[in-house]
Amino acid sequence: MATEAATLAEQIISHAAGKRVYPGDLVIVPVDRCMTHDSLTPEVIDALHQDLGVEHIFDPSRVVVVMDHVAPASSVATANAQVKVRQWVAQEGIEHFYQVGKGICHQVMIEEGLVQPGQIALGTDSHATAYGAVCAFGTGVGTRDMALTLATGRTWFRVPETICIQVKGRFPELVSAKDLSLHLCGLLGMDGATYKAIEFHGLDWLPLDERITLCSMTTELGAKAGLIPPSEKEAPPWLGVHPGASYERTITVDLTNLVPLIAVPHQVDQVQPVAEVEGVPVDQVFLGTCTNGRLSDLRAAARLLKGKHIAKGVRMLVIPASHRVLKQAAADGTLSILLEAGATIGTPGCGPCIGRHMGVLGAGEVCLSTGNRNFRGRMGSPEARIYLGSPETAAATALTGHITDPRKI
Amino acid sequence: MARIWLFGANIDTDQILPGRYAPYMTSESALRQYPFIEARPEFASTVAPGDIIVAGANFGCGSSREYAPRALKLVGIAAIIAPSFARIFYRNALNLGLPLFEADLTSVLQDGQKVTLDISEPSLTLLDGKKIPLPSPPEWVRRTWEEGGLLAYYRRHRRLPLEERP
């Protein structure tokens, strides 16, 4: 469709719109995939029936429902809400329905191949930007937005400008994709990419697990989408990097200079080298989430924890991002290393990231989380303090009981 | 007269409505009790219909939870004025018919100040008669507000405001 050089976001939206679109254009496009989860589907159902007066959804085959946010249910209220979701899924004939323990919605979307390069996918969760790891235009929406798309099969976008992150070099030992994400948060700030897309170049070598980490974290910059170019094998012929595409700005990052980084309370863009925050005692270490709960994350932690034991007084929660990750970690020995080291394992899903169950923090507690947000009250008490780091930093911190640079283990 | 509620920059949806107080965890009928329950505990009990939030940049960042702007609408917030809004929050507010204005008034207005809001000719009028103009929204956004949000618009017209025909 696009005969002139275009960014990945422009290519995908142009293809969907059936015409060349430019940053700032308002367009209405069909949506390939709609993902919604246990926590917000009840509101989506109400918006469909009550606000829109629509009885049935446009196309059940495009819809994915995942039970991950508070699953298994933590209370009668959440259990009742999940009953409502399951009844609706059955009534509408939604086949892509994933039960408790299947995994975090974004991980399931990618693992099950439910998002493909060049597609447009909406999720009722801000970390839907993760789908950019397979070069899909994934973005988060609220419940009424989702209801409107479920009713009509389409949505509206303002075509975003694109910021290009040109990556050079490779990660030093014990530095990983999370550190690159935190580096960008510190550099650009929490609204550094608001309304915009981010495109990563120079990462052809980066495994899928870490691509998902990078793309999921672009929402912390305010981005509408975060996209990594697909390999030629998997991309539709019209999708790829166009030399000469127009970027709002290009930021070059040399990975060889990167060190382990940490976001300190209470904002994701309050980023410092781990070495400068060392010594802060922690109560809980949480390894998991759509940002860092994959097999490579569990393995990175296990490499540091092997044959050792976490510090007395620290609890370490490991929540694999999916059932598949859990099975693989069990099969390759990663799980037993983590268990031997004193960690405990939770049902695959969102865990305590949103402060609703499975590891909520009390007043005065400190948590080192591999998640994506450290807002006040995010994981429980507003008097708790959350630090965000990589799986490597999480493992090192669990071993010593205080925030520790993994290069010192 | 409307009261101004002044907030800083980067007000995230966890501050507006912590996830633990989601309708999913509590109940829909309790939602109006919870906006800013921890960040500003007096807000929910003292806010009056027609009041206005004035904040710094990136208002509504973080989680996509629509019940954050919905709770603000439920307690009667008439408009939010900030230099920029997080994109999901912006869309949620449009869907709900909650007017947002992009302007930086945090150094001009004070918390508790009384003003009069005019949405049709967007402006604030202060007690001394001074008028502060607000940026005019695009015509389709204004129509959407008038009809009570994008879903109400779709329900009535069976098309989106930007669509020429269904």
C-alpha cells in the first residue's frame, strides 16, 4: 500500500486503512484481534449491553479472553465476576478462551500465535504494546473502547509519529532487555513518547522473550505502540523497515555501555544504576509479570541462584508468565534450582503486580519487582516501596536481602 | 461555582483509583467512594458536581482501567485541564463524555479556587471576572461530548463521528 518510505506503525495502519496515512491523520480501521481479561471483561459486557444496546459481538473469532489478573479468584466478588465472564464467553461462542493458569494475557497472545506481524490488536490492558515484539500494532484501550470495537469490528486512531531507538552493540554480562527499557524510561520520562510509536532498530539478534520485555515497557513512556521489525520469513511482503522513513527523532543507545539499572519509588522514570542504590533492605522479591516472567528470565535468575539460598527474612515469589513457561522451567531444571534456593512458585498469571492477590505488600515493606510499575500503592499499601529491576538484579537482591548489583554475585 | 482541585504531574491511574478498589474487587455501587482514596482522602467526600481538576503533564498515565475516569465522572467532575493526558485515559474520557482540555494552568490557579466553566466557548471565569481561554476541541470531539461520549454517539447514529456513513 505504502509506495513511499514509511515507519512500521504507518505501514500497518496504512495497510488496514487501505490508503497511505500520515502522522496526525485520524483513521478508522478494522481490528484483527481483541484481547480482554477476567478483570475488565465484566465492564466490557455491561458497556456492550447497557451503553451500546448491542446484544452480540461482531466476530467472536477475533476475540481472545484470558483469565489472568486475579486468577484463581481471590474472593467471592472476583469469583462471581468470573462466572459472568465464563457465561458470556459461552453465549458468544468465543473459542479463544484461556482458563486460570494458562498465563498472562499478552504472553498467551504471542505464545498461541494469536497476534501476527502486521496485524492490529487491542487489549484492555496497557501492556498490549507487547505485541510489537512480533511486529503487530498492539495497544491498550479501556473497557468502553473495547466494547465499541467488539460491537463494530473497528476502532479509530490518530496515526502516531515514530521515535526510532537505534541500538548498537550487545548487552554486557548480567545486563538485559529490562535494563535497556529502564534506561529509556530514565532518558525519555513517563510521557516521552505519549501518543507516539517507538521502533527499535539493531535488535535482529534479540530473542523473542526479551523483545516482549522491551515492547511491553514502551507503554511506560506513554507510547501507543512499540515495534520491532520482523524477520523476512515471518512478515507479510508489505511490512519491513523502509530506509528513508521519517522519524520524529532517532536515539542511539550503545548497549556495551549499559549497566544494571533500577527504578526507585514511586515513578518508573526515577532510574539509577543499581550500584548507587545498593544496600536497601527488601522484604519481598517478585520475579514475574508480562515484562519479565518468561523462561529466559527464570533461567537468568536461576544462573545466579544455583547452589545458593536466598537471604533469611526475604521471600521470593516466582510467577511464570504462562503454563508453557512453567512446564519448560520444570523440564529443564530451572524450577528446581529456584525452589532449592528458597523461592516459591505461584499460578501463572499477573500475580501481585497490580496489588490484588498473591503477594500484596504491607505498610513499610519494600519489594524488588521485575514488573513494570512502581506507583505508590500499586502492589498494596501506599506506604510500601517498590523498586523495579531485571531478573538478574532480582536474583542478586534475593541472595543478599538488600538491593544488589548482580555483577557482584 | 466550581471548585478547582489542583494536582501535580504524572498523576497515574493507581492514584486516581487503586486497583484494589476496582469494581471487580468491590462493587460498582461503591465506585464513587474511591477516587484518590489514598492520594487525597478528602477528595471523594468533599468534591461537588461541576468541580474541575487542574493538573500537570501526563494526567492519567499507567493502567488502562476505565473505572478511574468513570469514578471521576460519577462524582461529578465537569472537566480536567492538564498540559497533556496519557493516551488511554484520553480515549476513556472521550468514550465517557468527560471533557479534557490541554492547557497548563497549574501555576495560574490555586487549589480550592472558585471558577465558572464554559464548555461551549471553552473558558474559565475567575471570581474577579478575569477570563482564561481554554483550547477549543476539534468539532467531532465537541459533538461527542455533547452526545454524552463516543458510545452514546454510536448508539444514536450507528456510526463513529469520523465516519461519513455506516
